[in-house]
Amino acid sequence: MKVPTPLIDNEAGRNRRSLAKVASAALLGALLTACEGAQSALAPAGDEAERVFNLFVVMLAAACLIWLAVFGTAVYAMRVRPHEHEERTASHFIFWGGIVFPVGVLTVLLLFGLPMLANLRPPGDGLRIGVSGEQWWWRVTYHSADQRSAVVSANEIRLPVGERTEFILDSPDVIHSFWIPSLGGKLDMVPGRTTRLTLEPTRTGTFRGVCAEFCGPSHALMAFPVVVMEREAFDLWLEARRAPAAETTDEPEGRELFLQAGCGSCHTIRGTPAAGVIGPDLTHVGSRLALGAGILPNDAPTFARFIRDAEEIKPGSLMPSFSMLPDAEISAIARYLDSLE
Ligand code: CUA
């Protein structure tokens, strides 16, 4: 009996094959584009990141060569010339391949890697930035070399290009890890202890930093934009952040409501009675690139959403949702915050 050719299956097979082609192209594309971008250790934009990247490439190449040699030897021994060896030959092979070779490789890698450490020393003077990992945002304090008062900000870091900046890292309660993959290695922020990290960005641009250690329910929701600027632009920017918030505002109603609702007991807006230090400093919050520690766009509707649903947007954070406030009041406060440039 003749079975009819299942035409439909051939078509399904073709569909499956073209689907597989599309999927593999998409996967390859995703893998390749993952090497670039604002948060990639494989696209270094800093001196330290470049050292780490070079070390990684050398170790990867060496590991591939050794892997090929080991497998080549195994294939040779099992397939090409499978025969018994004299005990003397086997001992030699173990001595050279199992002792001398690994010691040699590790010594070369050590000699290659050690000089990199010397260049990771902090600079004597220059810009120092204190960063404290909070639950779940970043307190950022700029200490200039000229002994002027520090500038407090949050959730965004700006750096001058081509200069070594020292980060002074700590945390009041849980362990976080400070990491800007494009600029350099990561370092833990440990309660009760100060850790120091030096970074030197080599090109301008906007990068992304993250918390690299699980620190609680909103661990994945604490990121921060990193903007590397020319020195002159950086000085102008820092000077503008040093100033208090504008006294006259287009949103006087929002300003009053912000103070009435008690927001000032947790947040500081310099130039107003709001002087709380529990939450992020909001003096120039409208000028930041993102809201909610690098996770949301910075605009009035997002401010309103955050005020209303803080507990849903950032689970476990200290800020309660202010959903009891009328929508009109939330919108007025949101417009006021958005105007703080
Ligand atoms: Cu902070 Cu993870």
C-alpha cells in the first residue's frame, strides 16, 4: 500500500528550518551586540577596564590553546597511536606536561598580571567621590581638591575624562557592590568599612553602573547613569549642582504641597526647609538622566507614578506609597520636582 507523501510536513520542515535560521541569526546578533553598549566590560572606556579586558583576552587565548593541546594529546593517544608506552616515557610526560608546563604558564600569567596592580593605586589629590549604597539607591558626594564644601547628589555619577578619580565606598546597612563595567572592576560596599576604588575614564560618553551583589528585594532596581565629560563641562555642571534650588519656581503650589506632605523629613531640597537625609537629595533631581536609581525616565508623569506607587515600583524600599494624596496634589508635586533642574 502506498502512503501519500505528506506535503504539509515538508512545508512545516521548511518553516522549521527557516525559523531555526532566524533564531540562530538573532542569537548570534544578540551575542555580538552584547559586547558593545553602555554596560559592557568588553567595550572598555576606562584605563582599569582596559587592563582587565587585556588580561581577560590573554587568559582566554591561553586557555583555548591549552584546551586544544590537551584534547589533541587525548585524541592522539586514543585514536591515532593507541599503544602502550614505556614507564620511562610516561614519567617524562607527566613531569613535563603535569608539573613544568602548568608552573611555567602560571608564572608567565603572574608576571603579566602583577604590573597591572601598581597602576590601580589611588591618586594623591584630585576629585574624590563618596558613594554610599543605600536600600536601594546611591548617595553620591563630590569632594573637590580645593577644600570647598562637598556637593551631595544621588543616583547619577559624572566624571571628568582622562583624570584619575577616587571612589570612597561604604554602606550603612547591607553589602552592595559598586560596578561600572565600562570603566573598571567592581568593589564591595561593606557596612562599617570604607573601601576605595580608582577609575580613569578614557573617553567621554554615557555609561551604566549597577549593583553587583544581591542586597535585597530591589537589588536589580539600583543602577545609575555615569556621564564622562570634558573637564570644563564637568566644572560647569558641578558648579550648577553646588547652587541651591531656584527660589522662585513655576510650581509654587507643588513646592508648598511637597513641604506640607512631609516629604522634607526624608529628602533634602537645598534652598527650602526640606533637609531630610534618609532618602535621595532632590535639589536638582529634574536634571538627572533617570529616576528611581537608573530605572525610570525622568519626567513629571513618572515622578507622579513613583510618589503614588513607591512600594510597588521599588519593593522593600523605605519610601511609602503616597496613594492617599489626591491625584491633583501628586501631579503638582511631580511638576515641581520635574522643574528642579
Ligand atoms: Cu545593592 Cu545589590
